[in-house]
Amino acid sequence: MTSEQDERAFRALTRKITRARGLACDSYKDRCLRRRIAVRMRARGVHTFDDYARLLDQDAHEYDLLLDALTINVTKFYRNAETWRALEPWLDGLWKARRGDVRAWSAGCASGEEPYTVAVALAEAARRLGQAARVPRARVDATDIDRASLARTERSPRRPLAELRRIVRVLKHDLTSEPAPAPPYDLIVCRNVVIYFDRPMQERLFSLFADALAPGGVLLLGKVETLFGPARERLVLEEPRERIYRRAGA
């Protein structure tokens, strides 16, 4: 197969995936998309994009496995602990300003460790401020496009206490095509997700986050992610090393 034929087969495959599952393949960085599709092709013993497209027609369950490979599902409790330490004074400030009614969004939550880390971090802020009784007033929306990851999130890790599990709401959500679930948010955590998309989609997502934040709200990105585009005029970089941004206005 020539490189031109290979390219046509690849584009046809990505259009097929988009039609079948609504995943905006054209918004992913090309190299990342090819690499992750190749993982599933090797797993199923097929060697061309055409053959893999036929496999998808024959085995609908393969779509679920492919979606799992295409979405980024790497996470753990308190990933990059220094980031969460740097976030503490901001969480304290949000908690005091909202009197416990803090609304957080963990976007691209994978298997759930991150939103539960957010819940624990909010509870710790309440404890530091002597307001532990207000913890049930907080809410963390945990969203992802991958159904398998959401199922793991709903089962939840064993570590969080029952009262913290109750403030986490698990929702299916596609960042590339849907508005924010329930703005305004006081805190948005989306780490190492945006980097996998192309620049136009990255700009759209940054604007989505800026729109979804309440004045004074905080956005936490991954350490290798840099805000750009129109949203840069609306979000102030407060902690360059940890990629903590604040929406101006409070």
C-alpha cells in the first residue's frame, strides 16, 4: 500500500469512528491518534487501516476497546503531590468565599482518582478552616467520554470516605463537542488531557473552561500544558510551575 493509499484508509477509518461513536478524531493530534489506533491493531493482529475498519464492522465491542485506547486513562491519587500542596491556599480561599458551596469539575476524570482527590482536598480545606460540617455542601462533577472509566469511577476507589463519595457526581461528557455540564464552577481540574488535541481544539477547550469558571475561580492544567488563545486574556497565571490559573473578577 502506498503512503497515499494509507493516508486515505486512515482518514476513512477516523471518519468511521467519529460517525459510530461521536469521537472528534479530527481534533486529536495526528501522531497521537495513529499511535493509539496502532495499539489496538496490534492487539487484534491486523496490519492495515482497511482491515481494522472491517474488524470494527464484525466486532462492535472493539469500538469500546478502541475508545479506551484513544482516551487518556492514566491517573492516581494525589498525582504530583506538590501541585496539590500549591493549590491548598487557593482551595482555602474558595472555601471561605463560597462558605462551603464549592463547585468543582474534574474534566477527563479517567478511572476516578482525580475527582476523589479533589473531594479529599476540599475536605482538607474545610478542616483547616474549622468547617468540616460544611463538606456535604460541596460538589465535584467527574466527567469522561469513556464508559468503562466512568463505571470504575462510579464504583469509586476504596480510599475516600463515604461522605466524600457522596459529593462526587459522575457524568458522561465529551469535551470536544458538549458545553460544560453545570457551570459556573469554582475549580476546574483538567490535567494532561488538552495536550493530546490539535491547536484549534485546545483553544476551544481553554475558552470552554474560562466560560465555565465563576469570577475568581481556579483552573488547574497539567505541567506540560500552556494556556493560549483568547482565554489567555481572561485567565491569570498565578502559579507558573504548577499551571494554576485564576479567572479575573474576584
